[in-house]
Amino acid sequence: MPRDRKEKTENLLLHSEKPTRVLTETSHPQGEARALSRTTGSPTVKLTERHQGTNTLFRKFSEMKWPMDVRPLNKSLVSDGKWKRADATQEKRRSFLQEFCKKYGGVSRPQSHLFHMVSRIYVEDKHKILYCEVPKAGCSNWKRVLMVLSGLAPSADNISHDAVHYGKHLKKLDSFDLKGIHIRLNTYTKAVFVRDPMERLVSAFRDKFEHPNSYYHPVFGKAIIKKYRPNACEEALNNGSGVKFKEFIHYLLDSHRPVGMDIHWEKVSKLCYPCLISYDFVGKFETLEEDANYFLQLIGAPKELKFPNFKDRHASDRRTNAQVVRQYLKDLTQTERQLIYDFYSLDYLMFNYTTPFL
């Protein structure tokens, strides 16, 4: 599938105010109703039985204990003593997130649409893994690893960017029915990898707006330039290229954005719902290689499989780090910098990131 079509499809969940899948007692596609009418037996009885089964599953899922309990990590497959530091770090992160959610979560059951809530979670059934994708936090290489674990590729090193993101090789949790979601959430090892919010934001801007892009420039760039650049030239209005970081921030902080949010700069709290779905493993981009390889030990991955550390795209560009972020923030006012922190404050707090110098 062409990249622009795929990126457009992946972002529909966040661009639309309507849920993409809705289970109700009375809704059935007309085609399904016609198919039922051609079967033997009473279509009314069969439809009723299906309604009742769906309602039972929906009620069971909705009545799950939220937030879910954090389970102790199964460390029986870790044979090497070199992971003691990684293990101690992991326990601290899990405990911190759990205590934060107990104190500030204030949620006893999910308020979001159930399928949307798990729509960013990838499933690897062989090793019983659920991985919540956070863009710009190592997700491309994590998808490569999942492809190797599931037997779709012999090595992570030779899987192209397009095969990772546009090949539809991996399953997502929202592709299962309610029973399948329920079972996997309660029995699989759930992992999320996060990144300093300001670094992740700048990384996303550099990737999508400082390089040619057949989706982000016409869809986001044109709308941003039109609304936030006075006296914009006709060329910029027509192609959407050349968005400035300050214009991008005006869009991000605008309660009446001309175009919706996007997964690459959406808050982790809205991508992965970490106070509702209790993740067994919390990795960080800042310690990505160590965290990822420790996680592979925990789930019993093949010994030869190591987490790849290569840069997925724009390999010649300097990686986005604290120094790079400061260069971008210097063009913003103190108020704008504070508002960015306020926007991502939940991510800063729940993952114990240091408040940036504003």
C-alpha cells in the first residue's frame, strides 16, 4: 500500500470523533441480515442468539476490574546475572506508574471506546506479547522484532521500513473479538516503551515536516500554514511544505485545530491508556537497548535475537536529543514552552520524566 494511503488510514482513529467499531444490541449490517435470511432455521432466533452472545461478552469486558492488577514479572527465563540493574530499574518504573495511577487515576472502568483503547497494541501470539506502539520511541525496530518472534522474518536487520509499517504482517489487538481481547489482556505480557515527551515531539516534527512527505505536507502542512502563517505565499499554501516549528506548536496547542491530532505526537496516555491497562514492562527510549534486550530475555526470545539499534529513517540526521530539543525551543516564548509541558504533563508525571527547563 502506498505510504500516504497507509499513514492516512493509521490516523483515522484520531481524526474522527466517531468510534470506528461499535457493538450495540441492535446494530447489524444489512448484508449480514440478508445472509441470515437465506439460512435454514429461524433467522430471528439466530440473530437473537448472536445479540445475547455479544451482549454477554461486552458486559463481561466492561465489568473487568479497571485498572487491571500489575502481575509480578516471570523471571524464570532470565539466566544471566548481568540484568540485575535492568530488573531493579524495571521494578521501580512499574511501582511508580502503579502508585501514580492509584493516586491520580480516579477511574474504575474505561470511559473510552473499548476497541479504540486497544487499537495501538500489537499482538505476538507465539510468545504471548502485547506491545503498545508509541511512535518516535523505537516502534519501527520493535515491529521488526515482533516479526522475527512470530516467524515472519529470520532477522530484524534486513526488514525494510515499508515492510514494517505498510506490510500488514502484524496483528493488532482490536482485530480480535471481545473474548480474544479479554483473554490476551489478562494472560499476555504487556509492554510499553516511552520517551521524553519534548524529545518525542521534536523528533516527530523533524521526521514529518523537515523531509519530503506525501501525506503530512498536504494534509497537515497546508492546514497549518493556512491558519498560522500570515501572508503565506501561494506555493506554501499549495504544497504544505516548509512548516516552521513555531507554527506546528500553534497548531498543537490550538483547541480548534484545523486538522485533527496524530499518533506521532499524541500523548502516550491517550495511545496506550497506562492507568487502565496495567503494563507488565515499562521501557524507555533513553535506555532502549538495555530495556529491550532484558525484555527479550524475560519472554524467552531466541538467544541470537538482539534489539536492533540502527536509525530507521533519515540515517544521516543527528538523533533528536536534549541538545537538539533546546535548539528548537529557543524560538518559542516561555509561555509557549510552558503550554507544551502542560499539554504533555500527564506523560511527564506518570513516567517520572524530569520537568524540562522552560
